[in-house]
Amino acid sequence: MKTILLLTLSALLAATATLPAAEKKKEKEKSQDTAAPKEVAWKITGDLEEACSCAAACPCWFDSKPTRMTCDGFQALFIKKGNYGKLKLDGLVVAGTGQSPEGKGMMESFGNWNFAYLYIDEKATPEQREALKNISMQALPVNASKKVEVRFVPITRKIEGKEHDITLGKYGTIRGHLVDGGLGGAPKIVNPPGADLFHKEYEQGVTAKYTYNDADQKWEYNGTNYMQGKFSVDSAEQKKYSVGLAQKMDAMKKEEKK
């Protein structure tokens, strides 16, 4: 009897000793399941194509009012070389459209845009689509509005002489060309007040045709703002820029309250 009691007591002590370890393991596994996803390093290099409803050059980049009641914008990033971690993104395209509230420029109304839609190249694989979406959420103004949609569409570009033709599936088109500067070449805008990493420098042009039919909108313009540029942006640069932008916007809000 004494032997049985000792064995039972030993078993209970052993179970009690292993319980905290088992609980710790369980808690560790649970924390790993709920942990934030690991940040993935990325880099994209390529060509910027952009148009909007303002007269050239778009005043929004200079913190001024749009030349119409709203600024109706469309930008496309044609990625020549890109990676998201080890995943290649070469030859893919991502585009965004948006509209400022009436009487407000894009910069001053950021966060309150009428809409901000994201279009991702339909030829991307499911993994590439997710990568492009994640990059866009960090680098494009997708969070400039509460009305957001993501679509997967064919996005193409055709260059004939000076004219660049961009199509956004069935939703939009840009046909534009650079204008001649007074001293030759195309006018170049460098570091405007509203510059982000994709607009550090760009060349100025005008549209021959600019249409859009989505987000409960129907635009049809010509002779409006058109821009071309080159970009090379990575996740480290974008993170640093985003922190600085957030601080700048907080300072602006505090100033407005005074």
C-alpha cells in the first residue's frame, strides 16, 4: 500500500512539474499564431505615367487648389525590375485612381478623397498579386479614402513617337505627350512641395485624351495635365518617408486647430 501511494504521489508530482512547461509551449505557439506578419523587403524600378483633370502642371503637387472643382487623377507604375522578398515582379504594372473633394487639392484632402481605387496587372500570379497589393498599400495613396476597391485588369502601354497610350482594362485610357520647354527638351519638375518617392522628378506634358469610367465616375478630358517619370523605390526608403509624412500631417492638423 505504501509503495502504491509513493508511486501515485511521484506521478502527480511529475505531471505537476511538466504542466507549466506544456502551458508555456502552448502560449508560445499561440503568440506565434497571432504575431504580426514579418515585414518583407521589396524594391521596384521603372516608369511612371500619370494624368489628371487639372491644367498642366497639376497644382496639387504645389499645395494649390485644382483648376477644376476636383482633381481627378490616374497614375500607373510600369515595373521594369522588381522584387518582393525573393519573388520577382519584373514586367508587371500597378495603377491607382482617385478624386479630391470639391475645392480641395489632393494633398490637403488626403484621407478624405472621394475614392481611391487600386488596379493590379491581371497577368500577375496570385503570389505576385498579393505582393503588388502589399507594396501599393505602403507606397500608393490607397489609404487616402475610405472608399477603396481593388481590381485585377489588363494594363497596357503603347508608345508611338512622342505619344504614350495607356489602357486600364475597360475602365480608362491616357494618351499624352511631353511638351517642349522654352530652351529645348521637356520641362522638368524637381522636388515639388508635395513630392513623394515616385515624384522626386518628372517631365511635364499634356493629354490628348484622358478617360475613366469606374467608381461611379465618368471622365473625358483632353489638354490636361500629363506627366512622365522614372522611379526606383525600396521598402526601407518608403518606411522612412511614411514616418516623415505622418509627422508632417500631424503638425498640419495641430496648426489648423490653432
